[in-house]
Amino acid sequence: MKSIKGCGLGLRTEFLSDIHFDKKSFSPDWWEVTPENWINMPIWYKEKFEEIAQNTPFVAHGVSLSLGSNKKPKKKYLKELKSFLDTYDIKYYSEHISYSSYDNIQAHELLPVPLTKKMINLMSDNIKYVEDFLGRNISIENATYYHAEKSKLSESDFINELLHKSGAKLLLDVNNVYVNSINHSYNAKKFIKSLDLDKVSYIHTAGHYFDETVKMLIDSHGTKVNNDTWDLLQYTLDKIDVSPMIERDNNIPQLKVMEKEYKQMKKIYDKRASHG
Amino acid sequence: MIKEQVMDERKIQKSFIDQIKGKKKVKKKSIGVYKYLVHHSFFDVLIHAYPEFYKIIQDQKLEIEFDKSIYKFMQTKAISPYIWQMPNEYRKFLKKSKFFKNLKYLSDLLHFEYSELFIFMQKEVRQKSHTFKMTKNYKISKQITLYKYNYDVINKIFDKKEEICLLGYFDTTLNEVAYRPLNTLLYSFLKFIDKNQSLKVNLRLFLKKKKISYKDYAKEFEKALKELFHQKVLV
């Protein structure tokens, strides 16, 4: 991940018409794309997407591989994914420490895996299978979870051991850490400190909201990043030299709104870099 | 080897999935959060893909049946990793299910509403040449919809049957999905076209079969077909 420099932003179709390549126009240092949203992109988006790919590096972040699933990812999808990554020369691909399908039936949501040694073995096998197929070392993201049962390991022990066994890198989502820390009453900074930070490839941040009905923070990617999460990002960037990015998947505002948030993140990133 | 390793985990995951997809009663509030989130993901995609269908659901107070259908669908037929393909999976699921049996027009309505997404998601438009000639071979583009409905889906009239032949295509001038009603004869001819023969031969054969004079109708057909060529319906 060292070749990805600076800060990133999630690319959405809503932004396409506002992306230009003259010096005055805003463009992040790199874009993160979700392959599931772009593999079947209609012709009306393709030309612009390709123009962006030629001008700005892409990093890919998947949502449907379901690495914690009882079945291996389908070859048909992996072929489409590999072709997409190769076509746009995307070297870095990440997924989640979760599962989103069971017996090949989709839930279209990231579900919590049992934190056990057996699950580490299963996920490591799936990760290696995917890496062999894609010809790439992948990163895996710490996910939010609202429920955890029958877990024999702590979350950080599970993640560290999974990274060690699979050889995957860690996509550290500081918003997920924050949300989990509030929902499950632990110290977010201590949690980050307990992770194998040498394995972090890059950092995610995003917005969340408090749901009055369930009395929990929900990782919605639908609001702006809050101050506690910025603080956690700063804390993390003081420890490791990696790139951060902002995800926004719901209530998508105009690109100029995201530009403001991006600049806020960039300020934190640059401040840290000058200390480095 | 893997099967043995993950047996307990499979049970845990299966039980969790059964709860969030409505197959079993939710045991804990925290599992209920997932039940809500998963249902919301499906619900949100479906009501945006099928706005008129959802309006009818609301008008006729069919929300409970709608929810039941979503849970049943989630348990069995949501297979594609691409979320944009989910509405079509749901449409096919409903067609074979017992849900909404009183809505006789449902199949037509969902086909019509889904066609907009289908046409929008087309990946490329292939057209061999820029000049239209009746002596050339053409086929119907795979990126359009050509369908005979039993109800007037365009004007949303569902209380009486009315056959309507509709062509759905992407209008590159307006930059949006467009629909064009076709007369039965033109619709039947488009369905009749054999890509291995020229349009002219196709038309002669078709009109002969219909016992219609080629001389009387050829020009009118040619005009309509030329227009369809420019709309990239004939490729």
C-alpha cells in the first residue's frame, strides 16, 4: 500500500459529473471504488469512470465476498472481479472480516463472525483462495458488529491472529472501532494500540448515528464524520504512516460537501506527516 | 477437512441467519438490530425499483404481506452479489409465489418497472453501421425491452384489461429511458425478425404470412424501421 500516497475518497456515481481534471477542480489523491457498484456499470457512466481511472489512482473495496462464509466465493464473481481489477490496473483490494451470504444466499449486510480459532482457519483459507485467484495480497477490514455470541477470543486477538495466519493486511476502519467501542463499552484507543499496526494498509473513516430504538450507534456511512472519530484518526495517524480515506454510501451529498470533509481529513493527515 | 473444522461455527451462523431472515424467532435484541438492518437493505432497494408497486402496497394496506414476501425472498432467492440485480430476483420470486395473488396485473407492473432499470444498466450499444438499408440484416438489440402487456402500464390503469405493446429503450437525446407504444403489426414484425435474413426478406415473409399486401405496407414499415434503427433498437 506504500505506493498509495495522501488521502482518498469513496467514488460514487453521484459525483461523476462534478469531477474535472483542470488545476482548479477538486480531486482527491486517490479514489476508492466498490467493484460491485462498477463491474456492471452502464455505458452512460463508463466513459467518465475510465477518464477518472486514467487521471487518479484507484483502490478497490469489496462488500460481497463473504470471507467468513461456509462456502468459498463463487468463481464466476471472482473472474468478473479480477477482470475489473486488471482492466483498471487496481493493485489494492480489500474486503471485510464478516460474512454477507450463507449457503450462497445473500444478506446484503455485513454480519458478525464468531470470534473463534475455527473461524480464523476458515477465513484464512478463504482469503488465500481469493488471493490466489486475484493474484493480489488483499486487506481485510475490522467490521462493526452489534451482536457477538459464542466468541472465544477477544476482537483484537482474533484480528491479529487472522492477519498472522492469512498473511492479509489490515484495512483499519477507525469509525468502526469507535462505534464498537461505544456499543460494547471498551476503550477505542487501547483497542487500536492492541492491534498489529505494522500490518495496516490504509485507514477508513465514515459517519455514524445513534439509533434511539435500539440505543446503539449504527455505522451508516450516511452522515459526516464526527469529532470523536476525527480524534481517533489523528491518534492512529500519530502511530502509523498510512493513508486515510472517507467512505460515504448513504445520503450522498454533492462532491463539494465531501471536499470540505476531505480537506478536514487532509489537515489531520498533513499535521501527522510533518511530525513523521 | 474444512467441513469438520467449522461445524460448530456453521451452526452458530445458521441459527443467526435464520433469526435475521425471519425463519426463527429473534432471541436477543442485538440480533434484532441485524434483522432490522437486513430487512431495511432489501426493503429500500425494492421500493426504489418498484415505486408504483409500493404505492399500491400502501394504498391497499398490504404492508404486512409485502414484509412477509421480503422475508421469504431473503431466505431463498437472493443470490446475486450485485444489489442492483436483486429487484429482478424478487420479481421472479413473486411470479412463482403465492403472494399478492389478488393483484392480477402484478406481473405486468413489475416487468414494466424493472425494465427501466434493465435498460438503464446496459453496458454498451453496438451498431454495425450508420446507414439504414432494408437490404441489410439486423437483429433486435438485447438492451431494449419489447413486451406485450395485458394492462395499460404506462397510464397505470389496472382496473380493466387492455393489451398494449411497448418498446423500452434508452433515448440518447433525452439521456433517459423512454417507452414507445407500438401497433400490434409492428410489434409482431419485430418479434418475427430473423437476423440471418435481410429486413426486406423478413418483411416480405411476414406480410405474406399475415396475408397483407407488401406493396401497400412496405413504405410505412420502412419508415418505422428506419426510426427504430436510429434509436438503436435494430442493430
